[in-house]
Amino acid sequence: DIKNNPYEKADDYTKSKKSFNRERWFYEQRMYPNNHLPEDAYGKASEQKNALRELNGFRSDPSTTWNNIGPTPAAFFGYNNVSGRITSVKYDPVNPDIIYVGGAFGGIWRTTDGGASFYPITDREITLSTGSIFIDPETPGRIFYGTGEATYSGVSYYGKGILISTDYGNTWVNSTQGLPAFMHTSRILVKPGNPNMVFAALGTEGLYWSTNGGTSWSLHVTGRVDDIVFEPTGHTGYLVGSVSGYRRSTDGGVTFSPAAGPTMGIRNHIAICKSTPSVLYISVYTGSQIKVYKSTNAGYNYSQVSTGHDFYPDQAWYNFYMHVNPFDPNFAYVGVIDVWRTTNGGSSFQNITNSYLGGNVHPDQHNMDFHPQNQNELVAVNDGGIWKSTNKGTNWINLNSNLSITQFYRISADPSNLSHIIGGTQDNGTQRTTGSFNWHSILGGDGGEVCFHSQNSSVILAEKQYNQIFRSTDGGTSWIAAMDGLTGFAAWIAPIVSHPSTPGVFYTAREKVFKSTNWGENWSPISTGTSGSIREMAISRSNPSTMYVSTGLPIYKSLDGGNTFISVTTGLQNRIITSIHIHPDSSNTVLITYAGFGAGKVYKTTNGGSSWQNISGNLPDTQTNDLLIYYPGYASSIYFAATDVGVFYTNDYGTEWIELADSLPNTAALNFDYHLSSNMIRVATHGRGVWELGNPIGIINYSSEIPVNFSLNQNYPNPFNPMTFIKYDILKEGFVKLAVYDILGRELKSIISQNQKPGTYTVQFDGSNLSSGVYFYKLQANGFTETKKMMITK
């Protein structure tokens, strides 16, 4: 248990909500055993990654980089195209064809054609967690990107500073001087008429300001500040916050003094009409309702409008805003689950999206912005992406054409079809593709685990939150519920695994392990010896009677097919286990990964859990979400780790880790899928969709036993098409080069070009891009050179 757990302090109503429990699952594991995240934990981990990159580069060949495979976009039932959660949106104040959007953990994207297409402009920055975007109206190329999503919820990734661009987002400078290490940016703006005075509402950290254009910052107003606005001259400013209260400045923001106004709630927002700045609206979320107040005398007095109206505020702590049309003070908007609009100055509000009643706009609203010249046009962003209206919100146009910002939890590929992938996402259900970048939804809600049966990949199980399992027997075309016999409380994402060799057998888990012998049609509880909801599970491929499960902290082992379990936790950490992996050729060799921060991200046992070894080496200090034992079927020393700051590789059993490959955006990597027959790795990110890497490292096996001499073996098979394996021995540590040449001696492919330790290596070579014929491969190491012939037949 977490002492003084902030999630336990929520009321029972909030605890019953899906969005709350999703955040709790995501966040608790990162802060455990503390009740908070360590200060600047994510920023420090990112810096550690960058230092590793500068020192060692990437493991993969420069020509082998991560490639995005979507969704761009995904079709989500009646909402049509969706992309993912967007938290901020801004029109360019001069050229409205330029729009900037910020993904929750997908960074800033820009369109220059009015939303027909978007492209990312911050993939390489230190964080892709977006709180607020502001564009200087007097210098449109000057953009402020406040990092750290400000939904005040668990899944809101913390930020690292405020990024500033002076060239329309092409390059960025990270401003951190004076700012808190732990950031969630609710609103950022430049004072009208003074480009050097910049304000940032940072939620519980208070209001910060800069008087030198963002170079340095200082705390200006203490206590939680949710929102801030200025009237167009910059003379008068207003702010709201649950701790700061309602305040007004009459000296251009130099001081903000408490003023008479509405009583603040849990979350509060304020909007001012640009054309009629005497009109302001304040919306207050009290925990049980939303109240809207209006001032018509520049914020000196407020009265509640549309009293008795219910905005359905179930999750206003998570999605909530207040905006007013800059051209017409009678048109104001409250965003909660739906968008509510008044056309009469607040006397009444109408639901203009009706997301759960046949509307085509995704629910859970996060922000809105208005066309700078056309009073009828606006854009709204939510958990599904971005929509535009050309008639003040009466009708909506979907703009989610090519944004790839989906937040995945899990993915799995069809063992018999590389192109067939299914993944569980946050907010946008379970998505499927058979090769297109345009994925489509097969289940609603929040997705989770996906499992193709090892003996018949036409039978697939997928789940919604809390282990609501659905089954397909036709390869994913149709789905029916498959929960007959399941009882007990389940984890937010519960495990589903296939028996490695017996047709029809699946396993899943709640407070017990459940087994199905008829392809998931019904289930029976089989286990004893565990305590709590099971979060992770693995079954041995070489000895299927051996299974391991974890309920978070302890790990349990079964030697009788899951009927009885014993704890094998001795020597492990007091943190939450995020994945379990059994070596395919040894049921006693198991690797686990850990959540949270502090020493020890990956542990390994070679004796079935009697003892454990920390093999985290120099991995960045951040949550490790998943692990891949590379190339099952070999006594591999090569592991990949998916972490909150990227994907890392080791070929020496975890002594040293380096970043695997270039081009993966700086977002969290949550889950691996490895397609054995094609040697393709996929990684599910929590904010930038799914990425893949073919033939990622060449090396598939390494033995640290020191050989008698340097040697180069004949490749096998030979002839081959298109894959072959090359084995060689390294006697002394040093620089090693292994390359392929044509009959004229021209180098065609560098397979290995790096320092290597003594040992025996096996690498895989892919000749897909070569024509039939004779080729040569040459090994050079510490003065040793040997060349051999190989043949491709196609």
C-alpha cells in the first residue's frame, strides 16, 4: 500500500469512474512506494538517455531506423477518424491555414493547409507531454510550448520546462531557469503589448512569470492557479485557481490581488471576449456540478448564469474548459464530456456534440480555439483528436487525417501474417490493421491485452478494461463477449496468454488464474496460492507446466500448469512488476521489469526464482514497461527494454545498455511485439502510435566463453533466400567489422561495425535487396581478416 495515497482521498463517486481508475493504474505504478513522483524524474531520465546516445550512438545500423505504421488515422465507429488525445490547439493569428495541436504525449503537430494534413515538429524534444500552446499575436513565429499535460490526473505526464520557438516551431529552446522541476502547464500567454512579459499557470505550482521573454522565470502567485487571461490592452489581467482564488491585476500583471468574485472549486477556468473585454465568463467545477458565472463590467461583479443546468460534470477534473467567441460575447462554450454552447450570453446552454447520442464528435473535451478572422469558424480537441466547425459549432468536420498520436497499452501481431496487428488503446478502443496505415476499431472503451492462439491464429482474444474479454474465431472480423465463468476483481489491464502447444487452451487472470480449454468460450478458475488481482502472467514455451504470475509486488511460480503457486520473491525489490518473460528454451530463466524510479529496472533468474540478479546496468532511471528476449529459440544474451524514455538494447546480459535505433520519438514505449518469422520488432508507444524495426541488430546470439582463436564460419543455410546466419569468434576485445561485398569487391552492407567483447557471435543477414548470385563476406578484427563466399538463389 502507498502511505497517504492521493488516489485514496478521492470521493467514492470519482473512484467509480473509468477515467479515474485508468489514471490510477497508470500513475500508481510509477510513484510506488511513494505518494508522489521523484522531483524531475522524467527530465533526469531523458538527460541520461541523451548522454548514452552521445557516448554510444545507436545499436542499429544508421540505415535501420524505426518507422511509424499508424494509426494514421483510426476509424472509431460513429466518430469516424480518430487520432488520440489532444490537449491544446492554436490558430496562427495571421495565417489561419496554420494550426498547431498538442498531443497528450505526442508533442506538437502543425498543419499549413487548414487541417488537411499535419506533421510533427517536436519529436526530438525532451518531452512530448503537452499542456498549453501560445502564439505571440504580434510575432506569429514565436511559439511557447508549455510542457506537462494539465488534466490533473494520473495519466498526465509531467513536463520539463517551457519550449520556445522563434521560427514557427522548426527549432526549439528549452527554458527551465526558475521553473519547477515537476510541471503541468494549464495556460501560457504573453501579455498584450509587452513581448517580454510571459505568464504560465502551472496548476498546483502556482503562477510563474518571466520579464525577459521566457529566458528565466520566477514564482509570481502561490497556490494552485488554473487559468489566466488579459484584456487586449494588457492593462488588466484576471486569474482563477482553487487555492489562489479569483484575482485581478490593474497594473499589467505586476501584481494580482484577491477580488470579489465566484467561489472557486476543484478546477476553474476563465474566458474574456476580445471584442468586448468587459464580458468575462468563469466556470467552476465543484466536484458535483459545474457553475458558470458572467461579468459584464470587466470582472468587478459576477452573477451565475443558466442556473440549474447540468453539464454532466462526471470527469471535469480530467476534461474541462471555458471559452468565448472573440467576436461575439453571446457565444460561449463549456467543454466537459460534450461541448455546450450558449448563443444568448449564458441564459441557456445546449449540447452541440451529443457524443453518446449519435453525434460525430468524440467525447471528453480538452480545448478550443477560434479562427482569427472568421467569427464562424472554430476548432475543438478532445480524447479522439480534432474537429472543426464553420458555423460556430452547429456542425463538425473531422480533421484527423494523418495525426499519429494514439496512446497504446498493448499490441500483438498475427504469427502467420506480419501485416495483421491488433492493439488496445486509451480512449479509442481496440484497433486493428491488416496492412494499412488506416486502422479501425473492433471494440470500444479502453483496450487492453490481445492474444492470438499459437496453434490457430484465427482465434483471437482481446479485452476492454478490467478483463472484459471478447473473442473472434474468424481472424478478427467479428467479435463476441467471452467472459463466461470469469469472477473476481481484475486489474485495469489483465493478462491473456495462449498455451504454446495445446490447441484451444488460453489463460487469463483476475484474483485467480482462469483456464479455457475451448478457445476462450468459457473459463474455469484453477489457481491457489496468490493474493490480489494478477497483473502479469507468462507460460514457458519449453515446459508449459511452468508458469509465473505477479499481483504487482510479489511474483509467484507454478510447476503444475497454474494450479498451485508459490512465492519466489526473495531478493527482489518492493516495487511493481510490469512484465514477466520466460526464456523460450529454459523455464528456469526468467526476466522481469519494474515500474517506478530508483535502482533496478530489470531482474533475471536462472534457477527458477531461487535467486535474482539485477541486470539493469546503465539503463536510464525511469519506468521499464516491457522486455523482449531477442530471437526466441537461441540461448540469447540479447534483450530489449521498453521504457518511458525509449527502447534500449543489451548484448551482454544487461551489463551495458545502449539505445536501439534512431527515429523513435521521445515518448513512452509501453509494449513489444516480436514477429519471429520475419524478424520484425514492433513497439507500442503511449502517444505516438506503433513503430516497427526490421532486422534490428544483426546479432542474434552471443556466448561469453572465450574462444581459442579468431575465426569466421561458413554461413548457413547456403545457398539462401533471403535470410542466412553467420557465426564468428572474437578472441580479444576490439573493433570488429563484418561486411558483405559483391564480386567486384564493392561493399554492399555493413553488418557489424563496433567494438565487441571476446566471445562467439551469430548474426543474421537479410539479402532481400540483393539479386541472385555469388557474394563475399569479410571479418576484420584486431589484425585478423578472413573472407568467405556465399550464394543467394531467388
